[in-house]
Amino acid sequence: MSERPKTADDVKAIVEERNIRFVRLWFTDILGHLKSFSINAAELDDAFEGGMGFDGSSITGFNAIEESDMIAMPDPSTFAILPWRPEEQGVGRMFCDILTPEREPYEGDPRYVLRRTLERARQMGFDHFYVGPELEYFYFKNAKPDNGKPEILDEGGYFDLTTLDAGTDVRRETVLALERLGIHVEYSHHEVGPSQHEVDMRYADALEMADNTMTYRITVKEIAMKYGWHATFMPKPLFGVNGSGMHTHQSLFQGDKNAFFDPNDQYFLSDTAKRFIAGQLRHAREISSIFAQWVNSYKRLVPGYEAPVYCAWSRRNRSALIRVPLYHPGKEQATRAEIRCPDPACNPYLTFAVLLAAGLEGIEKGYELPEPMEKNLYHLSPDERKRLGIEQLPETLGEAIELTAESELVLRTLGEHIFNRYVEIKRQEWEEYRVQVTQWELDRYLPVL
């Protein structure tokens, strides 16, 4: 689509012109799973006027059954036609804001959490929070292999472009589908791991990018399924090779001016940027369960596999949590901070919200940024890291969620409803995992104990 619609009338005109028969209304639960129900295109007037009612009691993290009536209010600016559905009597989609029957924003809606945090940034004088996430993922032969181990499609490595990269055509079709959905793609390539890939979207405002991230994930999966493959954003599906990350580039703008840029600073970073980065470093441990929300996330966040675990920043050093890229030194528009710890299976609405909240906290309270760490942090001993005051991210989801449970920042950002539900769900996930008897334990202990 060359230009996105802006109003309900724009959407209705496209639906009529393109003979769209169904429109799917999309939203997410608090874990970031995409939810959807379909309406007949003839119901669009009603949808735009009053929203569409649904039962929220079965949606993870939404209200209990006695107070379950919800309204999905479509956002016309998010309308797009799904390229993997038939063109004849096609299918469109729109993201929705979730409302209560009283027409108030629903406090359990992750999109509302991000909207609320962006409003706080605007009140502090920042018109835009731009984010550019780089989501990595794997292609496997199927979702449930016979022997339990994922079957890779190639032995390719970083930037390989030979027969080693089995996913070239599938990536190409994925990029074309994303562009038809109105998402600008900058790069696509084979990643470091076998059968691992990356497609990078051009940066956008955080709310638009959270919508784009949800669209990206389902598009990757739908196109892979068309070829009989399974695409996964699981953070660490293969032992012994790199996991999948979601390195996220961030900047704050005041109008057209990059609030992170200072031409007179040795790092080209303004005081705003330094305090923003300092805020994310200081609060990284307590927001870890949001940007790395699964038990499996912490199998990726270990030293030695390009995933950062130490709370420090640098310019060139990719072992640090936050990097200030030097692709275009001194160029205002390109000045940004890249946080490297999130993974692509997170809820992007909540992740962008807590990342922004942590950065704003640093700006508001004037946190001081420590000196950059240009050494490989993996090579420092624990005593050296302790002497330098470098903290480490939580090693397990269990540790991470308890830090979150004590976080005033996360409570304030998510709101009491999502905060309490989220902590409860994640404690339960950790407890279920903790009591499992794994194949590793059986192989190691059963023969000798």
C-alpha cells in the first residue's frame, strides 16, 4: 500500500474499491499473543461508531468472567489488506484499542499502557519516541519434530548468500508481504546461527512500531507456513548456537530535532541521551522480565553468544547492554541508543513502554551516565566487574520476576491491573518449569545415582 488510510471513511473507500469481504480486528493479551476476531465488511459503520463487543474473560490477563464485557475499537490508521489471504473477496485487518462498557480505556490493554507512557514523554517535551527493533528468528522444518529436536534447513552463517541460505526466497516473499502491509523494510539477511534470519524494519514511532512488530511476527510465520516450514521467535531454540534477539534502536525527538544529539560532546550525546541511557542501565534488572519474559529467554542471556548480560554501555563493544552505534558519527538524525537485551518473543507494547519509562526516569531524576566500557565484558572476572560497579541481568525468569514484583517503576508504568496479573502469570510459569524433570537430568544422574 502506497499510503496508509487515516480515517474511517478512508478505510471504507478502500474496502469498497478492493472488494474486501472480511475485516479482522487485532489486539494482544498481556503476554503479547495476537488475538483476533473477524467482522463482515458491512459491519464497519457500527465498528467505527461504537466498537465491537466481545467476551474478555478467556483472554490471558483480561478481566474475570463476572466483569468480562469488552469493546474493541478499531484504529483506522492501522488498516491493511492481508497479502496471504485470497485477493478475491479479500481480508483486511485493523489494530484495536480495548475499552470498557463505560467507554474508558481498559487498563488491561497493553496498547493503552504504551499510549499512556508516550503521553508522559510528551508532557516532558518529547514529541516522538522512535524505535527500530531488529527481530531475529529461525526457520525449522516443522513445529513438532519426531525426535523433539528442531530440524534446521541450512548450515549458513552471517550474511551468507549461497545455497547455504535456504531461506532466501522465503525471506524475499516475506519482505514483499510486509511492504504490501505498509511496513518499510531496510535489510534482510541470514543471521549467525544455522537456519537463523533477520528482517529489519525502518524505525517508526513506538506505537506504530509495536503494531508493526506484531504484524511482522505473524507475516513471517504465515509465509513460512506457505512453504511448509515453521518460523519461530523462541529466544533460544538450539543449544550451543546464538539465540534470537531483538536489538532495539531508540531516540527521542522534539519536533524534528533529535534530543539525543550534541555536536560538541565527545560521544555526540546530549545530557538527555546520557540520562536516558543511565536510566535504562539502572532499571534494567527490574524490567528484565518484560523484555525477556519467558523461561527460555534466560537460556539466551548467557555470556559468549552475543547476548549482553552486563549492565554497561559502550560505542563499539557488542557485549555491553547498550551500544551507541558509530555508523554515522556526528550525524544528528542517526544518533541513537541500541539496547541489545530484549528478545523477539516479548510483548512489544509493554517492552517499549518500560524501556521508555526507565529512560524518562533517568532524564527526570538526572541520573549520571558512567564511563563507557570498551573492553569485552565477558573477559572480566566477577571481582573486576564488581569493582567497576557492573551489575548482571537476572539469570532466570524466577529471579527476574521477583525483581519486577518489587519495582515501583514497573508498577507505575504497567498500572496495577496488568502488573499484578503479569507477576502472577510469570511466577506460575517459573514454578511449572522449576519442578520439571528434564532429559539432561535423566542423562546425567539416572545412570550414576
